[in-house]
Amino acid sequence: LLGVSEMTIRRDVADNPGQFAFLGGHIVPASEIEGDAPYELAREADSHAAAKREACVHAARHIRPDETIFIDCGTTLEYLVDLIPENYSITAVCYSLNVAEKLTRKPNVRIVMLGGVYHPSSASFSGNSGLETLDSLGINVAFLSAAGVDPGRGATCVHFHEVSVKQKVISLARESHLVIDLSKIGKLKPAFFAPLHVFRSIITEEGE
């Protein structure tokens, strides 16, 4: 309608936090969001966007038809959803609104949304109900994101509530891949969730 890119809209909304905010895949008046909900998700969406998408191009090669995949929260793996072939019939497990909203546009994808307590900071859910749901699923491939990857300490994220979900998925999935852009390498964030050896591959914009 506006004749501009999605990233332009995201950037303009993020630059005007007093007027607008993101709620899942929707733009709403800031007055409708309690506290400091707009968070980094809006700001991060335009950060290293091309690199994130290219990393997901490489990661998409691990998506196979008739399998179950897990897609982590954050802004990087949104691009992976766009790359799911339209003719693939798959089950996709997620726990964030931004990923779920994109998955709804894929007619052949069955969505499993993990519930629990909603965290506006990352538009994601956490809690025992989501972890219990994971126990009943057979996950073939898990795609994990991270805010920091330290060669010695491993994969870390900003939000502590994400750790239990990430760790549970890694323990259950047949194979797990860490999908990041190169700007995350060398950074150490407060919430540790996995040593690097647990991932079958680490995928960046340069490949695996």
C-alpha cells in the first residue's frame, strides 16, 4: 500500500517508539502496548538483514518434505520461513509470534505453537506447557538462533526464558543447526544455552 519495502516500514516504526509498536506481525499504537514491549525485535529486524537472509538460504537446504522442523525465535529465522518450498508438506514447531505469523502464509505447513507465558521483549512464549508439548513431538531438524557465539563458551542469548526451550529442543531433535550472521561471532550474551559441539553445523551467510 505504501510502495516501500517491509524493512523500511520496520525501521520507520522502530524509529518512532512513542507512536507505533509491533505486536506479533501487526503494527499498533504504542499506547496499546504495556511497559516497554516494543523491545529490540523491531530494531533487530533491519540489522544485518541481507546476511541473515543469506544464512537462511544455506540453512534451507536441510529442510526436507514430510518432516518436522523447529524454528527458533528472533529475527534471523523469519527468513527461513520464506524459503520453505511451497510444495513441501511439513510440520513446523515454533514459540514466537513473528515466526508463527509468517508460517500461516504457507498452505502446506502444519503449525505447532508452543504456549506459556508471553514475553513481549522477544514476542515469544515460555513455560512448562510448551516444554511438555515438545515431549510429544518427533523433531527431525531444529534451527536455532543465538545473539552471541563465543568459541570457548558456546552459544548464548539475551533472554533467560528462551534457554529451557532451546535446550529441550536440542536434546530431542535428530539434528540441530545453529543459524547466525557473522556479526554474532565473538559476542558473549548473558544467557548460555549450548556448547558448540552439540550442533551438527553452524551456518552463516558464508555457508556451513
